[in-house]
Amino acid sequence: MEQTLHLFINDTEVKAAWEKNEAVRALTDLVSSKALTVPMSMYGGFEQIGSLGAHLPANDSQIKTKAGDIVLYAGNQIVLFYGSNTWAYTRLGSIVDQTEADLTRLLGNGNVTITLSYKGETP
């Protein structure tokens, strides 16, 4: 049985490819016993941002994001992109089963809530 980190935007589960780094391991530990629901806010016309309520290990570097990217900002904020930006972030992963138009529909029409959970899946 494989353990996986799941991401929901409102009630829609999206498939994410997660980075293999210290921040994602800490995020997985954070949600391993109980799902985490994060109220998000639209920002800049290209992203949704919300507080994780905890600090994760950050390894920020200057990157250019694209639609679908999931990053850590300031060590305690999770950001989901439906557009692009250039800033110093820690990469967490990317949403891989939604087009840019799908992401704009999911993230670009008002504040959303995301839920992160960790559960066993049979491959």
C-alpha cells in the first residue's frame, strides 16, 4: 500500500506530483494524522494563497512559476498558481491533471478552500 498526499480544491480532488524535499516531508507529517483545511485568498490575479498554521522547512530560490505550481511562501503560506509569477519560493509540487483553463476555473473566480490529506492508496 502506497501512502499519498491528496489535494482538494473546494470539493474537487486534483492530482499533484509532489517534490521530494524536506518541505513536502514536513507537510506530509503535518497532515498525516488529520486533514488540514486551508482558507485561501486570491492574490494578484494569478494565485491563491493561504496560511498552513505552521512553519515548514524552506529552501527558497528565485523561480518563475506557471499554472499548476504549488509552492511554499515565507515558510508558512501555501500558494497555488493559475497564472505565473517570478519570486523566491520553495517548490512543493504541481497539479498535473488540470489544464490552465481548468485551473483558472477552479482558482480564478473568488476565494477557495483547499484540503490536504494523507492516506493509503492501493497502486
